[in-house]
Amino acid sequence: MALPAQQGPTGAFIAASWVALIAGALTYLIGLWNAGMQLNEKGYYFTLLMYGLFAAVSLQKSVRDRSEAIPVSGLYFSLCWVSVLLAVGLLGVGLFNANLAPSEKGFYAMAFVLSLFAAVAVQKNVRDIAAIKGKDHAGNGEAG
């Protein structure tokens, strides 16, 4: 029996993923820009966003590699998980100890989580599209 052709993500899902990533990250960053925090506090929250985005994408790639039987060392896989949990945990500790209104704390937490989720979705879309293009080019003698 022939396997069905692999379908890529729809245009609507790709657009929604990018919109969520941009909305989450931009909202978080605009909130930081307008916050009445000290510069070192703003730097802490900015660094957590960048670290969290990198860790989430790296974890998604590692999980996907393992599911496709591409070797990923246990140490690297564990570091990816630790990094994601550390970024979320440090944000939680920072917000718990911050002198912010509860609504502001919720704002930063939700924008952060939305950004991480969207980064994983965007990375998945990029990988899915690359896999489909690679299969399309494989039949034409081109490298994928």
C-alpha cells in the first residue's frame, strides 16, 4: 500500500504561528520598554526572553531529530529541557519578587509563554516545509 503524500502546514497555520510569535515577543518587549523598572531589571527580563526562545527552538529541534532517528546526545537533550525549565522558572521567580501589579506580572508571563509556544510552532513549520521541499527535490536529482 502506498503511503499518502506528506502534507505541509497550511498557509493559515504558518501565518498564525508568525503572528503569535511577533505579537508575543513584541508585546513583551513593548511592555519592557514602557516599564518603570531599572535598566538592570529590564535587561534580566530581556535576556530571559531571548534565552527562552532559543531553548524552546533547540528543544523542538532535538525532539524532532529524535523522532526522525537523527542522533541527539542525551546530554544535549537534557540541557535543552533544563534550559526551557530554567527560563520559565527564572521568569517565575523574577515576577514573584518584582514590585509589579499582579496584572503586569500576568501580562509578562502570558506574553513570554505565547512567545515560546509560537517559536516552537514556527520552527515546526520551517522544518516541515524543508522536509517536503527536500522530498520534492530528491526526485529531480537536486540536493535538498
